Amino acid sequence: MKPTLYGIKNCDTVRRARKDLAERGVDYRFHDFRAEGIEPTTISGWVDMLGIDQVLNRRGTTWRKLGQQVQDPTDVSALIALMAEHPSLIKRPVFQRDQQVQTGYPRAEAESRLAWFAGAEQPDSPPQQD
């Protein structure tokens, strides 16, 4: 099964990752979760693997535009539902290979992230964000 890169096609970081993958000839599927949507069960699986702080983007414009009442929930299921409703709240890109997931595309880890996504062993260090 092909690995899947999840993101939003207009996101600069996603565009950089897609360009780097194309330059390396990596065969993958792209899922634009703004255009195609994203199932809460998929997000829930990512949160189970990585934790809410590795999946929820609290630094973006969408988060800042939400009212304080929406931002306050500590209930993970409410946050997952919010991400499904507003996919731009998901940290991007999301790399999924087999049953493993990594979020973000930090420049310092780009090579190891791409190698892992293309089929190399998972890096020793935990996933990090930009």
C-alpha cells in the first residue's frame, strides 16, 4: 500500500514536502483534507499514536479565529471533532506509512522524514514540528 501524505495543497510546508518527494521520485498518495475531508476516526488514530499536541495546530490562523469558548475544551474527543470540522487545525503535513504517522516537516529533519516515508526504518528521534 502506498504511503499517504495528508495536508492542504496551498500550505507552503505541504508544497515543500510534495516538491521534495517528487524530486526523490517517491510514490505516494496525496490526500487534501480540506478538499476531500477527513474522518474523525482517522484523526483519533493519529491522536492515539502521537498525542493531541502533535496533531492539533494551535499556532495557526484558524485556531486564533476560534472563540475562547471553543479553544477551552480539554476533552480530546471535542478537539478531534473540531479538527474534522476545520481540517486546517491539523498540523501539516501528516505522513502516514503503514500504521505509523509523523506530523510536520521541520527543515532539520527533512531528509530523515523523507527517507522514512519512502520506506526506510523509522528515525530514532520522536517526531518534531516546524
